[in-house]
Amino acid sequence: MENAREEVTLRGVVEHVIYHNDDNGYAVFRVELDGERSVTVVGTVPFVGAGEGVVVTGTWVHHPSYGEQLKASRAERTMPAGAVAIMRYLAEGNVPGIGPVTAKRVVEMFGEETFDVLESHPERLAGLPGITKKKADSICDGFRRQLGMRRLMEYLASFGVPHRTAIQLYKWYGSMALELVRQNPYIVTDEELGVEFSVADGMALQLGFSEDCPQRAEAGVLYELKYNTGNGHVFIPGEKLVPATAGLLKIDEDICASALLRLCRDGRVVEEEISGLGACYIRRLYEAERETAARLRMLAECPAEKVAGLGRLIEGTERALGIEYAPMQREAIAAAATEHVMLLTGGPGTGKSTSVRGMIEIFEYLGLKTVLCSPTGRAAKRLEELTGREAATVHRLLEVDFSGETGGRGFRFVHGEDDPLDADVVILDECSMVDIELMYSVVSALKGGARLILVGDPDQLPSVGPGNVLGDMIASGVIRTVRLTEIFRQAQLSNIVMSAHAVNRGEMPELRQKSGDFFFLKRRSPQAVVETVVDLCTRRLPQSMGIEPSQIQVLSPTRRGVTGTENLNNALQAVLNPPEKGKPERRSGGYIFREGDRVMHIKNNYDLMWSSEDGSSGMGVFNGDVGEVCGIDSRGENLLVKYDDRYVTYPFPLLDELEPAYAITVHKSQGSEYPAVVLVASQAAPQLLNRPVFYTAITRAQNLRVIVGDEGVVETMVKTGRKSKRYSGLRYRLEG
């Protein structure tokens, strides 16, 4: 075998295809090198077929079951030449409509002209016995589509563009796709396709496009708008957008201004004045914000419902639940019973969940069908536990549909304006996590006369996606809002709750206290922080407090550095789930995955299928879902993860969508609670060391919170109360 670290290039003929995934092009196949020797090749080689000539470049790897394999980094293919090779190719079923018998008949008639006939002369094919004109047209159409897709894939792959992009482009443009890409490589940055601007830019410059061409300027403007949605902005003022694009592309601002004008004229960008700013929106975000505001205003302006004997109903609910509501809780329940939209806010220990339980009791008495939802699976599960009622993620409630155009989001929902939810009341929890598009999806799915109850804590971190939805709704004053401020007696016994409220007021928590649910362990050096965190999770908390490692969640403000989640995960895995003889594992990127690992899915994937123990199944795994690796199949090249009651199989090429989750960022912990939280307080990027991050982190703990790190870092986070400014027009539109 060659040196495993050196790339080698092999030339041969595809002998047999063992496995092929049509969605991502991943294949396992045998290549005959010299008529006697053959090797196994694995890698992304779309639509590979037996009989093809192939030149494969890659590195040798050792498979535990199958031995030596060549892992392909790139492959060049040629269609089979000669009658024997063509016959072999067609007989393998590589062309729809042609099997072994038809292949023999076709090649005997046309010989080396076969592929030319299949591509350009269906009338000649129709002359064969048993092949009608309709069948000939169908066979030739299929061959042309396959050939066109293959040429497009190979062309784009030479620039590093994913194969899924080629598949979608061919669906849109058919045989014209390759020519359109050559005319404007920047079409691959369309939101439906998701190719990075830098990839398209490199392709265009290699093809001879000038740095100041109109296509590049327009793509640069769109890139800046899309990039800034990742910073939470729904729009960017034109006065900032134009110079930012010019700086990115290193071209004159006038060229970018003209590009922006063309994009607005074409409808791909919408510019509208918002509070004196020339707000530039990607069209889908503009429509989401405008429609969300309109629907919320409509709900807020609906006349209040009259509920006879409401006070007595609330008293009956108190008796049924065995509790006594505080005045503001009673006000919240009354508002929910009468308003068509209302907001319930408040910090930990103020009784939001208890109030929601009361609302549900009233709605059930009134005969109103009520559904509960939350942005994430963990938040929905927690909502179920707190209310005793079934809750779902927003995505499950609205049901993901993959059959049509997706509007740049990778999916669309089944339920919307044309197919509203069968619910009289929708209760949406953890609204601080909801971005403008998700809020639009919820409000557009309400049926006529339905009510919307929104619950959230505005002092937590804002949504990862664009918008400041909860903050804008509260600030507008348009929606009836009840803020709970009284901390209940039981909650007052918790230093977790009391310190969270102190932090929210900008006050330092008492770090020297040694209460039952709060500890601060002073560690100055980053390495000492890591060692202490590992010791807490593996020895001290399990032995001293009986807390199993599975109940402990480590949080850090950052991914990078010694005390970031990447390094913490490696350190924790090495002790909590070390390698063992016979324990399957798989390396992907910078991580090694083993059976028993706690893992998190890190990007929305609407194509992954899940199945449940009850026999149900569905599509979609979402950013932030946490599960456990329960199987690694090296022969089948896949890994199995269990998410609560769902099982998801990941082909090895998709393992870059998983990360270990022994330690996660504070942002990823939003909407979740854990029995015990260990929070790292160490130096990180300044924008991560602020009060909302610290407040969100400490409110994730149910029974125990331990902070490990530097008291000065804690003080910095508590005193830095500002939230990052987000460009959003929702408040402006609500105030109307």
C-alpha cells in the first residue's frame, strides 16, 4: 500500500458500483486497474456507473471490515468507449428504461454510435423492435437529463460547489443550467442554494469576469444583506450597505449603488424608509416583517371577548390546581381569556408557567382547543413538564413540507394562510428565541378568530435569526403585555433565582456564598479552569452530590480557545467516554464520535429522516437538537443518534452537522434547562462577555449552578448590560 498520507492517482474502469446516494453523490465502487487488479474507491462521485473510464485521486485509508480503500478527493470520468464497454454500462441499468435485453439490442444496432443516438436521435432508437416512439423519447430524455446533470455537477465540482447545488439548478433550468452558470456564476449564491459568495466569486474571476462587473456588484450587495442576517439584522440602511459592499469587493461605491438600484427595480431587494433610514431588505424578510406586523395589529385591534363570571372561573382554577394566584398572575389569565393576542413576560421564579397552566384550564372550560409550542425540542419538552400538557416544536406543529419552492429557507410549512392550524388558541413559549420569519410562520397559520398567547423573558439573549421580535412587540405598546415581577416565596429560597434577578439589575451575585445550589470556584489560568470543569463533571459532583454526568451541562460563552466548547468537549469526552477495545468510533473533522457520546445537531437539515419507536416517522433535524450516539455502522458508513423518542441515521459525509455536546455555548442553551450547570467564566471576545449572556447562562440551571473562572470576568459580564443593536422595523410597523 502507498503511504497513507500521500495522494495517489489511479486510472481504470469502473467494475461495479456497491453503493450510491443520489442526494449527495457519495459512492462506493470497484475500479479495475489493469485487467487483473481492482481496488475499492469511496467518495463523492455522482451518478458513477459500471463501464466508465475513471481517473481517481485520493489517499489510502484502512476500513476495519473491508481493508484498504482509496478515499477520493477528486475524480475525472469518461463515458465508456467501444461496444463492449457501452453494453456493460447500459446493462447495469445506468440509463432509465434500458435493461440488459434492451442494451444488447441497442448496442448491436448502433455500436459505438449508441450514446450519440441516445442524446440526439430518438427517432433512430424508435426503429428498433419493441421500442415505440414514446418509449424512445422517454429513454433519450432521461439520458439527456442524466448527461446534463452529470456535466453540470462535474463542472461545478471543479470549483468546489456541492453536488446538491447542481441538482437544484438542473431542476430549475434544465439543459440551460450549465450555460447560465457560465454566463453568471453568481446564480449559485441564491438563497435556495446557499453556496458561499467567496466560492462563486472565485469561480467568476477564474472565468474572466472583471472585479467591477454588474453581476459581481449585485451578488456582493445580496451577500452583505444575507451575511448580516447572521448578526440579527432584518435590514441594513442603504448608507451602510453600499460602502460595506464596496469595501468587500474593493470597487467604487457608485458601482455598488447602481447595483442596489437594479436589485430594487428587479424586486430582489426592497428599500423603504424606516424611522428616517433607507432600510434595504431581502424580499422574503421584508414580507415576513410587514405581514407579521399587520397580523399582530389586527389581532390586537380585535374587540375583547366577554367572558361571564371570569373572576369565579379564575377562583375555580385556583382550587383545581391548589394554588393562589398573585394579582398580576390573575391579570395575565384574565387578559388571555379576553384578548386575541397578549404577551406574558417575567424572570425566573415569577410564576409564568403557573399562569400558563391557569390559562389552559380557562380555555378548556370555554371549550377552546389549545396547542402549546416552543422553538426547540428541549424547550417544548420542558413546557410539557411544567404544564402537564402536550407541547411541540413550532416546526412539528406547522409541519414541514418539501414538495415545493422554499423561499430561501430550505423548507416550507404545510400550515399557513391556505391551511391554518386547527386550534382556537396557540401558546408560544420562549419567544425571546423567535426570529421574524418564525413569528411570521406562526401568525400566518392562525385561523380566523384564533388567539395567540406569547410567553418569554426579554432579558435573555435575542434570537439567533434576524429580528428583535419579543423586544419590539413589548416596546411598541400595541400588544397587551403583563410583566410578572413578584418572586414567589419558594423561589426566594433559591440563590439561582435571586442571583439571576440581581444580575438583571446590574448587581454582582454574591460569589463567596456556599449555598446548596450555587458555587463559585476561582480559577485564573485557562488550563486550571478546564481541569476543574472536568473534575466537577467526572468526580466531585457525582461523588459529593450524587449528580450523574448526564445531568450536568457545561456552558461557555465561546467556542474558541482553551476554555471554549471545542477544547472542553475533547477534554470531557476523554474522561467520560474514552476509547475502548471493541467500542466503535468515527473521526469527522476535528472530532472523534463514539457510541455513548452526547451530541448536538448544529444546522437545520430538512432532508434527514427520523423514525420513532411508535412507528411514526418524519423529516427534519434542527439546529440545537441534542441526542446520544447509539450506533456506528462502519460497513454501512453511517451513525445512529437518538433524540428523545426519535432515531436519525447520519451517512458519514453528514457528520459535519454534528458536534459533541458535553459542553455547548450559552447561545445554544437557549430555551433549555438542566439539573446542573457548570458555567465557564473566562476571557473571550468582548461581544460575548455581557449581561444577557451571563443572565441566560445562570437561568439554565434547575437545581445547581457552579461558576468556574475569574471574578473579574463575571464582573465585566454583569456590568456590560448593552445588547447588540439590531436593525429591525417591526416596532415601527406595529406602531403604524
